[in-house]
Amino acid sequence: IVNLCMNLPKRHPFLDRPLIDFTAAFILEPSALVGTVLGVLLNRILPTLVTSLLLVLLLAYTTCKTTRKGQAAYRRESHVRRTSTRDPP
């Protein structure tokens, strides 16, 4: 709440709008709250081993997805760097 109070009067450094994007907050907050409620319920219902296994699987999935995106970005940037540094004939 303190962070919100501190950032509420601030403006975007380059655009004429508030620093906080309230539209994004209104869209993301309900799903975050539902995820929190479901997580708490599952944590109470499921055994610790199952909860830990689900968290490890989620971590593995997000790690693989992030690594693939990073590799794709690296390949794109390397290609752009190679083609931009070549001397034109």
C-alpha cells in the first residue's frame, strides 16, 4: 500500500500519463487473486510431496520456456549483428 501511495502522484517520464497503468492492474489483479486463493486451497488439500512436485514441474516448465525464448532472441540478435557488420560490396 505504501508503494502505491508513493507512486500514485508520479508521472511517466516520457509520456503524458500516470506512472501506474491502471488498465493493466484492473486486468491482472483478479487473476492474481484467483491464483492465490486456488494456491492456498490446494496447499491445504494436497500432501506436501505433491505440492513440492507441482512446484518443481512448474519451475522446470518456466525455465525451459524462458531458455527457449532467450536462445531465439540470441539467434535473432546474432544474425542482425552479423548482417549489419558486413561491408557492403
